[in-house]
Amino acid sequence: MKTKLIILAFVASAGFALAAPQTFDFKDPKGINNAGFKLDAPLESINGSASGVSGTVTFDSENPGATTGKIVVATGSLMVPNSMQRTHMLSDKWLDAAKFPEISFEAKEFKSVKTAGDTTTADVTGTFTLKGISKELTVPVKLTYMKDKLGDRTPGQKGDLLVIRAGFSIKRGDFNINPGQFEDKVSDKIELTLSIAGASAK
Amino acid sequence: MKKVLRIVAAILAVGSIIFWAAAGANRGWTKTSVPRKIVDEVTGIEGVSYEKHFVPGVDFLGAALAGAGILAGISLFLRTKSNDSQNENKT
């Protein structure tokens, strides 16, 4: 009887461990994780990306709707193809990267969660912070859980991957980035995309 | 001096057009680095890496042509050496 109880307890704890939420680290050693941005401008749209992505997300493959976490992008990692444009973009006249070194999104609530296989789509409500101003946004996201695929991406490591893709837009004026100014040169609307993979080592 | 300025202006104008066209006739802004797509084979994520590469745009071409125009314009206000010497002989 005692042995049976021990076995039962072990099986139950193992099952609990399997279903437990995992924490995924989004600091990418391969440097592929990126946040993209696009602004319309008269001559050509301004396209850029940021590679300084970090943060953690807690994800439960049995309950993807309970996902929480925070993704941070280093403002100084924002790149555009023109060095002068980049200098202006990071200066105190626009993003003020020295004073506001981070852009972040903290997920608080998942709604309209749909899961098919390893892929989950949802509308995530969370706090988006840019240039020191935080606003609540609802963003459509796609999560892909890749079980035991960490070793394929990072040889020598065992674990899972979580891929997050998101696309949404904001208005720079809402975040005190020259509100109402230069809109004939750079649009108020900024389109943002996020393509990141996080690792949960075992 | 007048002739030299006009030659320099012509070289600058023609040279900048040839350089701009040879570099791909980029009708956008000048680029000092070029984005290259990287695809992660495992996750399918598309990343971007930037390689330092100068691609002149219409702003570069415009500045070069404006410079050539200014040089040519200055040359209009300069007297030729031969005229100066003729004037000196007359007086």
C-alpha cells in the first residue's frame, strides 16, 4: 500500500511537472530576434529593425491563454540604413535613447485564444512603453510552441522553443515623439512587427 | 580659372550621375548600410543584419549636381585671363 502511494505520488508530481508553465528567455545568442518598424515618408518609407531583444515569457502549453511576460527592446539597437537618419532618430529630438534606453511590452491578459496543434493565436492586452510613456494596447499575436527543438537551434542544449510573432501599429504622437510635427515628412503612424524565439532549457 | 571651374563642375556633374547610376540608381535616400535578410531555419524567423555599404540616393545626386551648378555659376562671374590682359593693354 505504501509503495503504491509513493508511486502514485511520483506519477502525480511528474504529471504536474510536465504541465507546469515554462519560462522562455528571449535573449537570442544568434541575433535573429528582431522588432521591425516602418513609417511612411514622401520619398520612401523608413524601414528599420532592432535586434536588442530580451525579456522572458511564461508559457504553459496546456493553457496558452495564461501566458504572461515582458519583452524589452533596447532603443539603442534600432537601425535604419542611413546613419544620419539613425543619429536623428536616437537623438533627444526623437526617441531620446540616452534617457529612455528601453521600449517594452508587458503582456497582462490573453483574449480570443485559439489553439490548433502547437500554434496559438490570441489578442494580448498589455502595457506598451515607449519614450517613458506607457499605454495599454491590445495586440494580435501568434505563438508557436516547438517542443524539444532548442537543440536544433543551439547545438548542445536541450529544451523547447517558443516563437512569438506580432504586428500592430501605434501613433508616435501618443508617445510624445514630436506630436503633430513633421507629419508631412514622417507619418504619425508607426507599423511594428515582432519576430522572436525564446528558449527554455531543460 | 573660369575654365577650370567649368571643367570641375562638368566632371562633378557627370561623375556623380555615373556613380549614382552604377551604384544602382537608388531613387530613395542615401544608404550607409544595407539590410540583409537572415532566416532561422529552425523557427522560420526572418531577421535582419546590416552590412556597411554606401549606396548613393537622390539626396547625394542632388547635392552633387547643386555643387556642380554652384561652381558653374561662380565661373560666370569670373573674368577670363585673356580679357583681363587685353583690358590692361588698352589702358
